[in-house]
Amino acid sequence: MTGDDVVRAADLVAESDHLVAFTGAGVSTESGIPDFRSPGGVWDRFDPEDFTIQALTRDPVSYWETRVEMRRERDFDWDEVEPNPAHEAIARLEREGPLSAVITQNVDGLHQEAGNADESVLQLHGTHERAKCLDCGDRFPLETLEAQLEAESLPPECDDCGGLLKYATVSFGERLPQDVLERARREAAACDCFVVVGSSVTVEPAASMPRIAARNGASLVVVNLDETPVDGLADAVVRGKAGETLPSIVERAIA
């Protein structure tokens, strides 16, 4: 990261009237949530095939036994996770600046906790804060599911219809919520500045969002620790941790 990179990114944000932020795991890791895809992460210890939507419907008991094992092994506590300075900077962009939407690959709800409005946050991969029934489609507080896990009542069942419960996140093999995906595409196409924060920009269809924005004339800012496939399209690239770099950009842009 150089001062010139931050100034260039801040200038683009300051010039925007319709800004969209796009966030990935690199934002949440600074709050203590591990990136499952990183070396040594969850998918090095567990087989992703055991967590597909097909695995759940084929053998619900086996699916949930493995899921409970994963839950016991995790090295962080969801109840202790809090927004970090990157989340707070994005919330400030909505409160004081031009931000109209946050398109996120994260499921932790930390954008809303930091102050972004529920309706502004488009959670492409669902939310870990709710449970859903695969049969009737109803949604429930997370405690409804976790109480059954604690009681070792497997598989967890819907209180209304007796159907299978799961976290309201998007599992492998499960379609993204189409209404959220379509709105995200519309926001990407309509914005005049698109800011990628903490994403490797490799998982489709989310990875297409920066390209949609650039194709429709938006300036593109990338804030990420590592290189991304869209760096060559970007008008500004800032290398660094989201929580260390984004607050400086936002402060300069809207102070």
C-alpha cells in the first residue's frame, strides 16, 4: 500500500454518487472468523462433499453428525465475533457517503451489526443468523436449530411441518437466492463506483459483479491483501488488510 494508492481510491469514492461495496472473507477474518478456503482451513480437515445440499437430503443424520463434529472443532465463538474497522468504514459510507448497497459473500451479519441497513446488504450466500426449513420454506431464529443440536436431536426438524432444518446459508450444490442475485447484478450495473474489499474475486457468480460494474462504466477500486483477477480492470488498487486500509480511504473521501 502506498499513499498514492489510498489517495486515488479516496478520490474515486469522493466523486461517486452511487457506490456499491463488494465484500468477501478478507473482511470477516479480521473479526476472527477463519477463511474456510485458506490452507489449514476447514476444507483441509473436512470433505466439502459431506456438506452439499445433496448430502443433507440423502442422509440427514450423517450430514448433521459431521456438521456437529465441525461445530465442536471450530476455533472461534460466533457470539464473541464483532465488526471490525472495515465493517465500520462501510457503514459510514452508507451513513455519510454515497453507498447504496453492500454485496457480500459473507454470512455473518456483521455489516448490519456495524450499522448498514438490512435492506442495503445483499447476502449472496445467505445468513448464518437464521435457520430455514427445506420443506415448507419457513425461517426461524437460529436458536431453534441449535437447541436441537445441543440436545443431539438429529436431524433438526421444523416446528411447523417436521421438515429438515438447515442453516439459512447457501450450501454447496444449492442455488443462490435468485432475488438477491438479480438485485446485486442491477446494483453493479447501475453504480458509478464499485469497491471490492477483502475478496479474491474467484467464486462465481459473485465474481462477475466487478466486471458487470466496469463494463457499465463504473470506476473500480480493489482493496485486498493479495492480487485478484480484476486488478487489471481497476482504476485503483490498494494492497493491505481491509481493516487497516479502508478506514483511511473512507476518512479521506468523506471527511
